[in-house]
Amino acid sequence: MCLAPVVFAVLAYYVPALGLRPEGHTNYGALIQPQRPMPDSKALPLHTLDGKPFDLQSLRGQWLLVSADDAACPESCVKKLFILRNSHASQGKEVERLSRVWFVTDKAPVSEEILEFYRGTNMLRADPAVLAAFLAPKATPQEREAALKQPMWIIDPLGNLMMQFPADADPIEVRDDIRKLLKNSRIG
């Protein structure tokens, strides 16, 4: 009787076929391997909605919650912006360590409703081809538009693209991943 817990623990650890060993990761989002450094303003020229140049490096030192889509912002875009806004807002005292970025991939005007609801988000216009080379480099030219519009990403305070969430992500899981990152990170 005394040895049963020890035998059970040894079996659970050394015989993975039993299915007793926990999974090797606890994150919901997919880690990007290898991480890709954030491009400088020459490699990825960005502009605010009013046309002023913006250097993404100015946000270095913060965790960046990133999304990309057209200015029309269909329902899928609104959902991503909503998830990122609420994940950001729910971080309590850690909220200052985060910034939100929405890359607008066309020249169309953004609706006043979107501007109002997602105030505080850095809305930046970017060339979709150049942006895709950074966010979705392995996508074929035909897949690039979809690859840009579907996921959400996290850029760490050192400027590396390091995590991707699916377009239909669970908001609670995204929030929890961000909370874990902030809790375990000494940077940003």
C-alpha cells in the first residue's frame, strides 16, 4: 500500500502511452519559432490614420497586441479588436505594460464607430505586402491576404514577434495567456 503512489507516479512519468503525463505546454496561442524581430521604419513604413509617419520601434519596451485588417473592419475584424481591447483592459495594474496595434491594410477611411469603440488602439496604415512579409512570411502570395486578416499576434518588449492566436480565439484563453506572459516576464 505504501509503495502504490510511488509506482503510480513512476508509471505516469515513464510510460506516456498511459496518457497520464500532462501536456508539455500550457499556452493557448501558438509560439512562433523562430521569433522574428520587428522591422525598422525603413523596412516597414507605417503611418497614422492622419498620414503622419509612425515608427513601431517607439513602442519597444511594451508588449504589443497586434491585429491587421481592412479599414472597413468586417465582423471578424471587430471581434479581434474586441478581444485585444478586453484582454488589455483586464490586466489590472499590468495594463501599462501593454499597447494595442491595428494595422490597417488599405487606404479607405475607418468608420467613426470603430474609432470611438477602440480608442487607445494605435491604428496604423501599412502596405499589406510588406506587412505580410513580417507577420506571415511563409504564406504564399495567394494566402497572404487571408494570413494577414485571420490571426492576432503578440510582439514582446524586445521587439520580437513571438505568439499567434487564431481568428476564432477564445477571449478568456487569450486573456489568460497574456496574464501568464506578464506574470512571468521581467521585461516590459
